[in-house]
Amino acid sequence: MKRIISILISAIIVSTMIFTNPVHASNDQKETGVFLSANMADLIGLAERTFYDDNAPDLNSMKVSEIFTEQSDISIEETYMVFFIDIIGKLKDGSFANVSSSVQCEMNHEGIVEYSKGRIKGLKQGTAELTFKYQGKECVVNVTVEKEADIDALNYAKAVKEGQKSVPSADYNTVLNRAYQMWMVQWTTTAQFRLNDGTIVSAGTTLTGVPYSQLTQCNATEFLAALSNSSTNGFYTEHPRGNYYDATYGVDCSGFVSKAWGIPRDTTAGFVSELYSSSSSKYEKVGSYSMPSSSVTTGVSASSLTTAYAQMTETCAVVYRSTNGGHAMLIISNQPSNSRCTIIEAHNNFPSIVSYTYSQLANMHYCPFTVKTSYYNSYNN
């Protein structure tokens, strides 16, 4: 299994909101979301760090006078790691909007990084100039990816800790295989297909991964079964949701974790509510931290979360939730000595592998948790 995961990981190497009028989302978000840095909040006159999702009214009718960001030069330590960036639009009425999810991003060197809704992910060592454009305005950011990731260090088999496992040991491979299958399953369209970000894919295109959707949740096997019956089940029907599109069959962030665990589909709201309960029969915390709310994780201490992350093992998960929505991700590797972990998440068009530092997760109030063995066994035996 170690060799298989190394091969799989090696293979991937070769929100628009008006600040003065936030809209709360009831569904899970498709992404980690954008947190304004303290410096940026001070720059535009906000009193504290604020989170905004991308379920906002259309800003096209509200013209911006300029767009800008806090940093013009960004360094990403190594491939797989991400950097969160705020692209801010100053509206002509003097208010501000986070347009990170709406900007067009152009790069002078393709393949060094990828940009998606407020985050930049390192793909290959090198430097790229990113030009962000919105309503005829633009700003430029230079990004350097310092080095290639150590594949062995990312390999979950080298990083596994002794002690309590998150699922029965015999089923580790089952859970990880489900996750990797959703990430790397290949399939070919037989009709025009619209991706989550609005991209139109023509018939006969081979795609990789179960597409993003908040509708019918599928693991890789279930998705291929739906594809085989696409002529009768509405497989290619477009489902617009704000600025995005849901596939008829696919997986979202919490659905990805649920499908990997082989349990009924749950949501970030469901995860958080169960973790808050002292009598949950489904999930339990990893590590020690206090949850002051049954609906959001934003009040959880960042320092206690940072300590808890060191106790995570592969097939654990992390969940974040605010009043605007939430996000969940599956852990495939944890490196306590480097205060870093590697995850698979359903994000943007298809699942992806990303490396996060503990401080990044803690600052976004991601809570580590696992499925209880009894609950897991009730659906997997």
C-alpha cells in the first residue's frame, strides 16, 4: 500500500460578498473560504478578521474603482502547499467587496501554481506572475514555489503514529482506496458537461475525479454506474447555483468524507453538532479542545487545535463551520515533526490533494475528528 500511495502522489506532481451585508449560506461550502488577514482588515477599516462565503448577490452592477491585495510577492514553501489571498475590490460608493472568487487569473508561466477562489496552490518549483482582472481593473502578484515536496514525507505510511486508529486497522486500506478512487477515477463524457466553475467540457473528453456536486452524492463506483445510465438519469443536466454549477451526480466536501468512511452522507453542520454532543454515537474528537457552540467552530481555541492536530492519523478528518457555511477534509498523512498534514478534499471542480500547516488549519478553526468504530462497523461489515 505504501508503494501504491507513493505512486499516486507522485502522479499529481508530473467569494464574492459585500462586507456591509453578508449573506449566510445553509449548505456546505465547496472551498476553505477566504479569511481576511489582520493587516488587510486594518487596511480597509474592518475591526476584526472576517469570513465571507461566495453566495453573494451579483456584484457586476456595482462597479469597482480599483482592485488590490495585501501582498505583491508571495513565497510558497513547497509544492502541494497553499497560500490564501484576498483580492479586494473598492466599490465606487466607498465600500469594499472580496472578489477573490470572481476575478480572472492570468499567468505568465503555466504549471507553477494554480489559482482557485482565493487560494494559490504550488504545483512545481519556479516563479510565476499572476495578473488578477475584474471589471477592467487589475493587480499583479509574483509567486515563487521554493521547492518540490518530499514524496516520502507526504506518504501516509511513513507518518502514521502509534496509538488509537480512526477506523479499524483492517479497514485503513478500504477507506484510503475509496478516497483515492474518487480523486483519480477516469471517465469520458458522452455529451456536453458543465464543471462546477462553469467550464463547458465537450463530448468525448476524458476527465479525472468525481465532479463536485451538492446533489446526489457518489463514491467512484456509484458515479461510474450513474455514468453508464446517463441517457435516462439526467446525468448531463445543468444545475446552476449562484455563480456555480452542481453535477447531477458527484460529491461535495462532507460527502467526500462520508463516502470514504462508507457511512450515510453527512454535512459539516451534522459533523459539528455531533462533536459538540457528549453522547454522540457517530463521531468523536481527536485530541482535546472545547467546543463552545453546537453549530460553528469559530470559537474553538486555535492553540488547543494546534496541539490536537499532532494526534491525528490517516483517515481522520477536519471540519470547519461558521454561520456562512463550512468545509471538511480527509487526512491522508500527518507529520507532527513538521507541524503539517496532507489531505484530500472535494474542492472546485474535482477532488485534490493539498498540504496544510497546523497554523493554517488552526487559524481557520478546523476541528480534528474521527468516526466511531461502532458507527463505522454498522455500515461496513
